[in-house]
Amino acid sequence: MAEDFYSLLGVSRGANADELKKAYRKRARELHPDANPGNAEAEAKFKEVSRAYEVLSDPDKKARYDQFGEAGVGGSGGGGDPFGGAGGFGDIFEAFFGGASPFGGGQRGPSGPPRGQDIETVADIAFEEAVFGCQTTVKARTAVRCDDCAGSGAKAGTSPTTCSECNGAGQVRRVRQSMLGQMVTAQACSRCSGTGQSVASPCAPCKGEGRVIKEVSYPIEVPAGIDTGQTLRLTGRGAVGQRGGSAGDLFVHMRVADHDMYQREDDDLVTDIEVSIAQAALGSTIQLPTLDGDEVLDVPSGTQHGREFVLKGRGVPRLSQGGRSRGRGDLRARIVVAVPTKLSDAERELLRKFAESRGEQVSTHEGGLKSKIKSAFS
């Protein structure tokens, strides 16, 4: 049985949108293929976690999942009617009674050419591009329509014909008797592979499939505020189906480069600012480079190690469900008081007098290799 979506993310069923987002980011970082090279199990779990967040972050899908489970969101595929899709109650009623499901959705029509597969790729972007959004291009090796036959699969000058086995339905129905009466099953037609068509003279370049494998490039719009582990879905940019079948979707997993100065904590940008003991004690003015330009930071006298200065609204844009930003996080600059490791004799004497004036006890020997050598010969 598939693991519960909430368990995959490690949250309770009452988790709000922010808790879901935070949990997903944590799990995605742990399981990302880059963090687990060659680990097929981690890669599979990463896809499951991404699927769980895709469903639970969408209010409509979440409501269907909470009511019907994974069947309510179309299993591992997309959304859809939990009773009308494959494997739902509609199929059960059709199998036992040979008629339409009382739950709605009607009988299935001809399947036609099968839909193409979904494909995945990774987009690498810079830290600043993730913060402010950008346009980039991704490449993927996938199935595209064959130009020689315009996707029909038939040699130039010929056309596909209706499959004689399924009469163009793409499915073959079989009836058999059981204890419960007639049982009707429907399977993809083996003669035409579910396309409903037969090709007597196949197109040479695509071998009758109506599609060929190529490397293609797709421009994508990256929304501001995206992060590593999040996925963009490009509908209809996956592999095309055989002989005119519709295309699957392209899933673009984002991978954001590290920044030299800033780290990201949810929608906040965090950095450490190093100051000397004198600057912390007496106060100082520091020029702070931010992603929006330089900012002047006034460090007051008596500033303690670890003190945080917050610049409101200078962090990462907050992504909404629709991919639009709704405000920005903050920029947090943490003070790190740097203690000098090497002192001249004059500096050491000044510090000793400073300590004496405050009644503080300090070491009377210099320490270090030089003082140890002196002590050995004294």
C-alpha cells in the first residue's frame, strides 16, 4: 500500500500551508538526487515526496485526497474524478454489469492514440535568479512528432486505416461468465497498440510510431522565490504519444546554486557580519552588500556577539499557490565578534591595561610557541 502523503512529508493532517511547505523543503533537501548520488531508493522517495506536496499544496486536490485517498487525485497521475477513472468504481460496475456507472462519468468512449509519457529534467539556476525569478531554457531528450509523416506513422502517400481487430476503438472487450453473471473486461488492442489504427506501409524514419527521439529545448519562466527541490510542471511538453497521441507533461526539478554570502531560511536571507572587538564595543558603520544593492548598517556601541539586525522586506519573495509572489521575507544580519588570534606586544599591553582598568583578571604570560620557548630557557 502506498504511504500516506502526510506521513511522507512528516506532518499531521491538520498542517497548514506554511507547515506543509517547510516540511517539503526539508524532505526534498534530504532526498534530492544530488545529496544521494546513485541512491535509487532516495530518488524514488524524492519523487513520492514531490507528488505528495503537489497534491497537499493544492486546496482542491487536498480536499479530494482527504476524502477519497489517492484514488481521489488519480493515483500517481494527475487529478480527476475518483469514481470515473481507471480502477475506480466506474470500472467495477462496468465489469460486473456491462453498463454505465451510477456514480457518473458515463461509459468509456474509444481510447484513441495513447497519451505520451511524462518526462523529467533538472534546471540549474543562480541564487539571485531563484530570488528574483528569471527566464531560462531546459533541455530534454524526448519523443517529438515525426515531420516525415506528420505523426500518422504512415509512409508518404499512404494513410492509416481503421484497425480491424477493435474497429478503431483502441480497446478489445471480452465477455465471460462468472458466478456473478457476465463479466466484461476491456484491454488495449494488441494489434494496433491502442491507437485504433493500422499502418500497412510504416514511415521509415519513425518506424510507424509517428514520433522520433530528439533533444529539444524549452524556455521556462521561473517564478521569484523558487527553491531547490521544487518542481515546475509544463503541461504538454512531455513525450508525444504514438500516431498523433497527445503529449505528456514535463516536470522541471529546480536546483539553486549556493551564494557566497547569503543562506536561505524559508523566505528569509541570513548572513554573518564580522566586526572587531573595538567596533562592537565602540560602535561602527558598516556597508552591507544585499541582493538589492548596498545598505548602510549602523552597529551601535556595546553590540553583543550574535545580535541580529533585521531589514524588513529584503528577503525572498513568498510564492503563492498560483505561482505569484505575495510580499517578501526579511534579511537578517547576525553580528560575529571576531577575536584577534595574533597580537603585537603593543596591542597586548593595551589590552592588559584595559583589563586592569576594569578589574578583570587576564593571563600574565603571552602564550603561544614563542612564550613556551622563552619559558624553557628561563
